[in-house]
Amino acid sequence: MNHYALNLTKKCQNNCLFCAFKSPPVSGYEFNSVNYKKFLYDGDIKDSIISLGGGEPTLNKDLVEIIRIFKKKNNYVELITNGQKLSSLSYCEKLIISGIDRFCVSLHSIDKNKHNFLTNNGDSFKMTMAGILNLLRLRSKYKYDLNIVYVLNKHNLENLPKTLYFLNRFKEINI
């Protein structure tokens, strides 16, 4: 099975210390559903794993349509996200219904201040946790995988045991 990693945008609400894109926001780089239809149909992309990332892919206005396009060809679609827009339950459910198979949500520490420091965004912990909780709520209604991504670095190494202890309380989360 082929695996394609596609960055939908360079835009992001965060400015993480370790991010390769070093945002926020960079303008001009945005794929849309027309680009992906061409990529998908011209390249005959089917029965593959599609990793949608960014920047922050939920900031791409065509994300739902892009997911649907890839699902039409029997692709397994995963979303690599900071989870902040998933704090809206209706948006979260809209993405699930579009066909996402796996959410990979970045949580860099269970310590709010450490997470916010690493993302350079004072609201990121609150929004990310709300997104994770929405995904957990919707698991009883829909089938999808939920992974937590923890970018280990010198600033959050000491918080790893507490973060793992917290996350292990939820059997629905893959770490």
C-alpha cells in the first residue's frame, strides 16, 4: 500500500518552537479541492494511505471536500492536526462524516503552561484539549482511530510521564 503525505497549507494558529514551517500565518500556499482532484485522478491514487497535514490542515477551507475526494477512491485518510478547530463539536463531526479514518492530534504536554509555551499560543492547550474531548465524545457514534502525537524535546521531557499517565486513562486513545 502506498503512503502519501500531503501538506494542505502552511497556515497555523501556532508558532511551535520545533515546527519546520515556522508560521503563523504564511500566505500563498494553499491546496484546494481542484488541485487534489487533479492529483488524485491524474495520478490514479487509490487504495493508499493519505496523511493530510500542514501547517494546520483544518485551516484549509476545502478540507471536507478534499477528504471526500480521497475516500471515493478507497483511500485510508488520516488528519495530522493541532486539534484546535476540533473544539467545535459540529466541525469535528463534519470532518468525521466526511470520512476520516484516523485523527493524529498533537499534545505537547499535559501541563497547560508547557504546552502553550511550546506552541507560542496562550489558548492552544485549552482548544486542543477541547478537540480531544470532542473526539472522545463522538467515538460512541462513529468509528475512527485517535492518536496523540507528542513531539518530545528538552522542554517537555520531564512532563512525559504525567502526560502518559493522563492519556492512558482513555482506552480510545493510541499513543
